[in-house]
Amino acid sequence: MVFELQQLRVIMHVDLDYFFAQVEEREDHAIVGRPVIVCVYSGRGGDSGVVSTANYIARKYGVGSGISIALAKKKLKSVEAVFLSVNHQLYSMVSKKIMCIIRKYGDAFEQASIDEAYLDVTDRSGRDFERGRDLAIEIQKDILTTEEITCSIGIAPSKLVAKIAAGIHKPNGITLVRPEAVETFLSPIPVRELVGVGAKTEKTLHNLGVRTIGELANLDLGRLVKTFGKKLGTYFADAALGIDHSRVEERGKAESISRMSTLKENTRDSEAIVGELNRLAEDLHSSTVKDGLSFRGITVVAVMDDLKAHTRSKTLDKSSRDLTIVKQVAGSLLENLLAEETNHQVRRIGMKIFDFAKHEGQKQLTDFTL
Ligand code: DCP
Ligand code: CA
Ligand code: CA
């Protein structure tokens, strides 16, 4: 691929290593060297719940994000493993401090999740990838000495490639992908690693005989557009070649916030579910109002007893911060959902509000959990 010099950018993606578990290790050095598993207990008692993340020692035993706590215990029964309950407040406090460190190193900064951020270091590095690597080493040292946390960094000409690169040498690694090496670098990587490829799209691509990004790059654009539509098809064609012109931009505000809760028992009793939904609504409402925000979008999510998630959303005519409206809308979304999904009972219920607007004269939004 030929890069015009003025277009050439040096982009970094910083991803904190086994983040929640590493914070726990930092808080209690006595657990270092043992498998550490951070769990989301469902509240139904016993080991009901899932693993949020695990340190690398636990991963050697096949334990990682998303598996059940019961299965993790089984896999680790021969060792003295440490099972802890998630402490979101602690992780978001550490995350905020680390993000403040990272942002100092870029011409532009964008936090992408609780444990990852993009930096544009084009000017800072004088478009020199070696200088980019030096900066990455400095960032790693700074975060380690100040916050005792290791991270992995990808450096590339686009956000898309930098993100994939950050995952290559973990933990505590740096992966540099120069412009001329982008296609070769991407070629053997599974399509699933591309932003926008979920389980469903992955399957569709597999059915087309496409497993790697290299195979995707060889697919005819017409075929891609026919399968995925113009917008997504073109995106995949570009992405397969590492083409991504999206800028590193600060997100002014969180795009959404959500809460989820497991019901005491599986049910279709709307009164019981609404009770829980109202609690979630109050919690979400108090966070957003505290931050001076109003919102237009409300989504209700129900995870049924077959573990399939169903969502119903509504956009209000104008922004609101009225708790009664949230409760009313959520209640009617739930009724619709129950009326349409008649075969299963509800296991978990969740709510999301989005499309935020800011009230004049309010303080800057700083403390969203991403
Ligand atoms: N997380 C979660 N549930 C998931 C995935 C992640 O609760 N299914 C949480 C726990 C992680 C954090 O988000 O610590 C960041 O997710 P990552 O995917 O970046 O995973 P880790 O940081 O834990 O590990 P890695 O070293 O592979 O980045
Ligand atoms: Ca991480
Ligand atoms: Ca991450």
C-alpha cells in the first residue's frame, strides 16, 4: 500500500493487561503467583455467576472471561486459586488515573473502554515509528512506576491495525506495524479480531470460506456488498487491507450507560420484573442526573432462561431527565417484549439509557464507567 507522507499517521493502542485481576494483585501482593479469578456473582447464591477476567496463571488452566465460576473452580481444583468478587469502583478509579497518564503522551487521545485508549502520536513522533516505539516504552514505564500496572501497546498507521497489534505480545509487550508491513501483518489473523465482526458475521464469513483477514482481502467487493450491504461490505473490504481513516477523537461523553441484574428466580411475572427494572431505572437516573445529563434513548434487555438476550428500545421525542418517564417507557418496552417472546421465562433484566444531552451550566462529565 502506498502512503502519502502527509496522510501517514502514527497511532497507538494501549490495552491494560488482565486488568481487573492485575488491580487485585496490586492491592494484595500476597496473591501474586497464584491463579486469580475475578468473578461476577449472580446473587443467586453459591457459585452462580461468570468469570469477569483471570490472570495469566489461571488462563493456563483454561480459565478466562465469560466461563461460569463453577467451571473455573473445576478447572482449578488442583491448585490454590484466589476467587474474588468484582470491585468496579476500584477498577474505574485506577482506570481514570491511568488514562490521565496516557493522554499526556498524545497529540490526540481517545479512551475506548475501561482499559484501553488510542493515541495519535504523529506530530509527537515526527512520523517516525522508531520514535513511536520509544514513546510506547516511556508510557509503559510511567504507568508501571505510578500505578503498578502493566500494559501492551500496538503502534501502526491506523486505529484498526494498532488495536490488533496491541493484542499480539501480551502481557507488557510492544508491537510495531510499519505502513509497508500492514497487509502481511493482518493476513493470517482470524477475521473475528476485526472490529465489527461478531459471532454471527464470523459464521457468515466462514460460510464464504473466509477465516483470515488475508482471505477477506481476496474476496470480491461485489460479493461482500451483496452479503453485507454497501456500508458494511465496503468497510470489510477496506478493513482487510488495514485501511481505516477514523480519527483519534476524545469522546465528549459516554454513549450509553447500563445496568443489569439477575432475578431471584426465572419468571414471566411482569410485576416482579418491573420491580427490578424500577430499581435499575433509579440507579441509572441518579448517575445521569448527578452528571447533569438528560437522555433520549431507553433500552430494555431481557436474558431469557435459554440465555438468549432480547432488546426493545425507544427514542423519546425530546431529551428527558424525568424518572417517571423512564419507568413508564421501560415498563411498556418490557410488556411488548413479553408479549412477543412467549416461549421463555426471564432470567436477567437490564436497562440502558443513551443519546445523552448536556444541561447548560453543569459540571463536565468525568466519571462515567465505560
Ligand atoms: N471484562 C469482563 N467480561 C468480559 C471481558 C472483559 O468483565 N467478557 C472486563 C474484565 C477485564 C476488562 O474488562 O479485566 C478488560 O477486558 P479485556 O478484554 O481487555 O481483558 P483483560 O484486560 O482482562 O485481559 P488482556 O490481558 O487479555 O487484555
Ligand atoms: Ca486488557
Ligand atoms: Ca481491553
